[in-house]
Amino acid sequence: MLTELMHWLDETYQIAGMGLSSYISFRTLMAALTAGGVGLAVGPFLLRWLRRHALNETIRSEGPPTHASKKGTPTMGGLLILMSLAAGALFWGEWRSAYLWALFGLALWLGAIGFLDDWLKRQRGKKGLSPRLKLLGQIGGALWLTTLMLTDPSFYSTRERVRPDGRIRISPLLAEVGFQKGDKLIAVEGHPFLLSEWRFRSTDEKSPSPTSYTIQRETTVVHLHVPKGKEAAVAAELFGEKRPESLFRTNLPFVKNQEISYGTIGNWVAPLWIRILIYGLLILLILTATSNAFNLTDGLDGLAAGVGAIAFVSLASFAYFSSNRIWADYFMILYLPHAEEVTVFAGAAAGACIAFLWYNAYPAQVFMGDTGSLMLGGLIGAMALMVKKELLLPLIAGIPFAETLSVIIQVTYFRYTRRKYGVGRRIFRMAPLHHHFELGGWHEVKVVIRFWIVALLLNALSFITLKLR
């Protein structure tokens, strides 16, 4: 919203400073500040509303004894994160971006599932949504993301060099055929130019590439004819080119110039429907894993919010590198020209987490509940998929990964020893992992801060993998 307004003010009135809206770094910082400011301002009102409606957390009797004092603390604080995130992302995001709406739609969906779970816990005591219904909701989120990523060419196309208003960004190829800096496209093949009609348009014998363009050059109108044999290349440069194969590719960490493509083994390439199925299942697996992992991590005051903020800053950086040709070439990673909006959205998410942390720091005034944890985890998984860093999730989301692993190990070992010895045994004092350290004598604040430190180190390692190749 504000981005479009600043674009208009810059082009129409040349107001100083309005051109900053063209810089991803500026929009990302402003999205984070806006989300943080909205969260800090709205927080007191939301806390009063939650207390008035007695939306309090139910404390498990089998948890650590020190958690009994948390009884009566309001939950559903994820609503604060969602409102802050929406303000930052929608004010400073590019509304034409499919990345923005894919992430925002996913946040709303997973937030709604978490809200329903929290609400039912209030009505029924400890029981919220059944695991089956929760999984069904996560499948719905995966279907939303898969459908958008398959049907919108922004996820697998090159960047167009003409803006909706017709202004052209010059490249060597366009300069070679006669375009100049400052040119404005006003017609294609004699028909008024509309980007929506030409963006990512496929060309073939039935729909050949344009051979002539009408451009406005300062005060004159120029009719430019493309040299024979270069029509397709010029059209692809101007309007972008679909490359569906790029959707299924991802970078391998630690290996230089090496990629894998889902559904491809050596020289064998699976049929398209199999590749789509594999990729859809991968999205479901990652969204389910990350959202549930954050749900397990949200057990101590400030833990999930702090870990989430760190992960979102890392993902914003990866998205920035991937969407910038110079940085992508330097780090030898896949160039994703339209993924810049992931940077802005991740910045807004980081700001929202920090604002929530103001009220969630020990002793917490509010818990995020499933409303926040399912949403944050799902967004981290989705962003990692969008910027081709899903293989780095064990580092980017290292704490939630370790928390989940501790639960799996604990349950598996307990069941194994119960079958073998008749009495179940445990490896950890209590799972998830943060409770193990609590029962070992660490204060809750010490556990949280040390887990933040580990999260920072793991995320630093994820950046080091860009150069350790």
C-alpha cells in the first residue's frame, strides 16, 4: 500500500525520499519497524481483551512444578503476531507479488487453525483439535501453497524488464536492438500495452513473439522493429520467460554449483505429474514438521518468539541474496528474481516476533498459543521452500528441530524399553528438550537465553555454508 503510494509520489511529483520505496532493504526495515510498532501499540488492548474473556492457558499437571505459577496467563497471543505481521507486510509489500499473498494466506490459515485449537481447549479443558483434524488443516495449508507455486509463473520465471506503466529497465540485449534508457512502452504490435496480457506469455507458432514495439522516448514516439531471429529473446527479456523446471530445483549446501531437482535421478526425469506429486508431498512434510516443531518449542517464556525472530532474519537475508543477481552469482546459488517480497515479509515477521517478545518475556504476560506457534513454524517452512533453503532448516530452525528430535527419541525409547523390560525408561528427564534442562536445575530464563545463543550460532553456520563449498 505505502510502497505504491511512494512510487506514485516519486514518479508524479519527484518528492525527495519517495524513491526509497524501490529499495528492498528500506522496505524490509520499514516492514519490521511497522510490525514492531503496531505490536507494541496494540498489545495492551489485546491483553485486556484476552483477560476480559478469560482466554487463559491450561497448565499441564505433568509439566515442571515451576510452571504452576503460570496458571491464569492469557493465551492466543498469536493474534498479536498476526496483526503486527499483517500491518508490516501489507503496508510495505508489493501487492502484485504472488509471494506476498501466498505467505499471507498461509499465515491466516494456520493462525485460524491454531486459534480454533486454543478456543476448543478453553471450552473443553485440555483437549483442543484432534491430531487428525489438525493434520487435515495443515494439509489444507500445503495445498494452498502448492497450488499457488504451481500456477503462478512468478515462482518459476525470469524477471520482466518492463513495469506496468510501460517504463523499461535496459539490458545489453535490449540496448542492442534499439531500446534506450528512459523508454516507455506504449504499444505492442500496434495494440495498447498491458503488462497483464504479455507477462510470462508463452510464444509458439500460433502465438508468435512480437516483431514491433511502439515506445515513447522523451517527447517523441518511436516505432521499433526487432531484427529477425531475435524476436523471442527480446520478448522473453521484456516480459519474462516461464521456466517450470526451476520450481523443482534446490541448492545443495556445502557443494559448489551443485543442485538437485526433485523427481530427477541422473539423466532420468520423472513425468510431470509425478514431479508435482513429489513436490507437493515435500511441501506438506516441511509445513507439518516446522509448524509442529514450533508448537513444541513454545513451552518457555520468550523461547519460541526469540528463536522465530532469529530464523526470520536469516530467511530475509537468504531471500535478499537469492533475489539479487550479483549476490546470487557471488554465492553460486539459484537466482530467484521475484523472491524479493519474501525479504519484506520475513522482516515484518521478525518485527512482529520482537514486539510479541516484549509481552512474552519472563514472566510472560501472554502466551502465543497454537495461534502463533503453528503460524510461525509454517511460515518458516514456506519461506525456506520459496528461497530454496529447505535443506538448511535443521540449522535455520535448529532449536525446534532439536526439540522435536528429543520428543521422538524419548517416545521411541520409552515404548521400546516398556516392551522389552515391562517398564518404560527415559533418556531425558522430560521432553521436549527445554524441560530436560529445567528439571536439571537451570532457571527458565537461563534455558531461554542459552537456547537463543545456540540458535544464533546455528544460523551463523547456515550462512557459513554459502562459502564452505
